[in-house]
Amino acid sequence: MSVVAEFVVAIPARYASTRLPGKPLALIAGEPMVLHVARRALAAGAREVWVATDDARIAQAVAGLSGIHVAMTDPAHASGTDRLAECARQAGWADDVIVVNLQGDEPFAPAAGIRAVATALADSGAPMSTLATLVEDAPTLFDPNVVKLVRNAQGDALYFSRAPIPWHRDGFARSRDSLPPAQWLRHIGIYGYRAGFLQTFAAMPPGNLEQIESLEQLRVLEAGYRIAVALSPAAFPPGIDTPEDLLRAEAQMRAAP
């Protein structure tokens, strides 16, 4: 049985959002979303929790929570990876520190899932890790907003795609309304990195596959690096992207015991 690896959590939280402006500050049960996410990271047992933001209002929202550090980062960063790389430099983490990238719109991220991505990194020896879960229905598999992946026998990612992979030639020729006997995996957007590799990743130019699929993690595979993929030990609810998602989150939070 794997021992849970020591890890830190970094939460990228920028103010601008196309579909939900000011998303990290959106209120759920009367508190900013980013505060709920930070609590999830603390509950998972992170050695340190940092919020990497570009806005003083977000920094202020978590200022009263014990154990939370804030990195004020460049608002011009093109991605959350760039923001986390700057956070790692500010925090002064050694190259071998395990950094878990927990998105700032994941107020229901399970503690077991956060720990699992750190443990997958430590156990595999890969420079990067992530999680997946089983796809259970055809609409999910064929939804281009749901990222799918395939992995090799050692548990490393072979490819990520918005398309259904692998393509079941005979089964889908008969019908695309139900899943033929096979196993498909849905990607869960939480990552683990060694702090040194986070700097390497951020310095890489965007890859061709990344630009085609609009999936940043493909940059790593195209450059020849490993990404270890573990199955999440707990349900990982979708993040908050739209006003409708926010309403559902509010109802879920108020219904919780």
C-alpha cells in the first residue's frame, strides 16, 4: 500500500474569466469560491497551500484563513502553469518538491483525490501526474468538452483528446447511443509536478498537438516526457465554469450536512 507523499498545493486563481467574470470571488454559501478550494487543499494534508493570483481582491479573500500563503503573480501569464511556475519561484521550493495544481474553481475537490495525484507522482517517478475516472455513458464520451485519455500498461498517458479514444470501430459502427464493452477514461484536471519540472514545462513552447486540441498537457507528451495517470479514489465533481454551475454548487453546498 502506497504511503501518501508529502506535497504542497498551489491554486491558480485569476480574476478574469470569459464565462464567469470574477469567478474565484463568486459566492457559494456566502463565501468566495477560492476560500472553499483552499480549505479543500488544507483538508487533504498539504504541507503548504498557496493561492497564485493576479488580483488583490482574491488575495484579500483568503487573507483570514490560517495556513494559506498568497503569491501575487503577473497578470499577463498565458496559462495557469505559467502562474504556478512563478508561484514556485516565489515560494522557493526545491526542485524535488511535489506541487499539486488544484484549480481555483474546484470547491468540491475530494481530499483523497488531491492526495492521490501526489502519490501517483511519487510512486511512478514521472515528472508529472494526473487523475482519471471511468466514462459511464455515451453522451459523456462524445462530448468534446470532456477530455478523454488512454494510458499504457504502466499507467502513463499515451494521449489526451476531446474525441472519443480509443475508437471502438465495430461497436460505434453499430450504434453511438450506448457504450460497447470496453473501458474509457475521462481526464480529471488536477496535476502533480516536481517543482523543477514545473519550470521546465512553463518554459516549453506550445506544441502542435496542444494547439490543435487546446490541451496544454499534450505539450508534455509531445516533448517526450511521462505523465503518470492514476484512477481517482473518490468522485471528483466538475469544476465551476458557468452561472448555472454556480447555482448547482450553491444548492449542493447548502444541502451538505
